[in-house]
Amino acid sequence: MKHKFTKHVIEKISLMKKYGFSVDQEKIISTIKKPIKKEIKNETFIATSILDKTHVLRVVYRKEDDIIIIITIYPGRIKSYL
């Protein structure tokens, strides 16, 4: 499947790096392919992976035909999501 990164996601990657989170497109795709937790809400998926000892990466995306459209990403505390 192809992955489409919205402009918003590209901006969020830069913002997260400013706050000390190591996130890139490869990490986002890896989270989608091998999440430690996956949720589905109204055809929107939320994949979760570990970022560091206290944080997870949450990736919100949807599927359209053979394209995965990544809508947004955000960090969260492990204790809140796992």
C-alpha cells in the first residue's frame, strides 16, 4: 500500500522534534504496520507504538482503496493509552 502524508502531519513531525520526540516518516509507517495497539472508529484507525519510556506515538489514518492517508500524529503518555 502507498502512504500519503498530509501537510498537517509533515508539520507535526517538525513540531514533535522541537519537543524532543524522535519521529520521522519511517517511524509512522512502522507504527501503522506493527502497532502495539490498534483502534478503529468510524473507518478511521488509530495505531499506537512506543516512543520512549513514558510516551507513545499515536497515528490517526484512514484507508482509501490502496492508499493509507495519514491524518495526524501525536504523542501520549503510556499510562493513558496502554
